[in-house]
Amino acid sequence: MQKVTKSLSVEAARAARQWYVVDANEQVLGRLATRVAATLRGKNNPAFTPHVDCGDFVVVINAEKVRLTGNKSSGKVYYSYSGYPGGIRERTAGEILATQPEELIRKAVTGMLPRNRLGRQLAKKLKIYTGSEHPHIAQTPKQLAL
């Protein structure tokens, strides 16, 4: 008779949430986004369960100082389509970084999350700010090493 072992499956209500702060100053966008997405998902948690939100909150500061390597500032193009004829808009990563740097990081991170209800729930735990100040001091966030 074989011994039956149970897998550990954490419930969303029992997941211990931590708060982390990430300084995006001179960080490469893709490397920053992968680390943030893994923390939001809970991959660093020993009790990681793929179908449960067991990740942590992440606060990204200094979003305007994130770095793009190579020619991504002019060559990486983001498209949006309104659904109407001629309604396609394209903006380069450099344009988005100059006007809305928090959206550039949000697009990079949410592209690495699941495309379902769980991914939308995880994306709500990402807080991005352009300056070095954030309103989440009361949660005592820890520094996330990159």
C-alpha cells in the first residue's frame, strides 16, 4: 500500500499578504516587470498555488526613471484599436515613457500575468507612482531586492 501525500493548497483568505516597495530608478523595464509579476503572483511563496491569489502587494516608485535598452524607446510600438475604421492608434514606448510612465510599467507587468479573472485580481495589487513618495507608508512595505 502506497502512502498518500497531500499537496499543500492555500486558500486566498489564509494567504499572508506582504507589502513590497520597488525603486525603478535606473532599472531595466523587463527585468523589473518579471520580478514584480512573480511577486504579485506569489511565486516566491512556499505555499504557491497556481489557481489562488496568494501573492503580495507591490508599490513601484520613480516610474519615470525606468530604463529601456537598445532601440526599444523608438522601435517598440503599442497599438490600441477603437473598433472603428481608421481607429488604430500607435505610440512608441518612448512616447508612453515621456507622458505616462506608470502605464508603461503596468502594461509590462500585466502582460506577464494570467489573462483571466485571477490576472485581473492580481493587477489590482500593483501600485505605481511617478515620484519617490507613495501613500502606503502605513502598510510598512519592505524593500524588494531586484
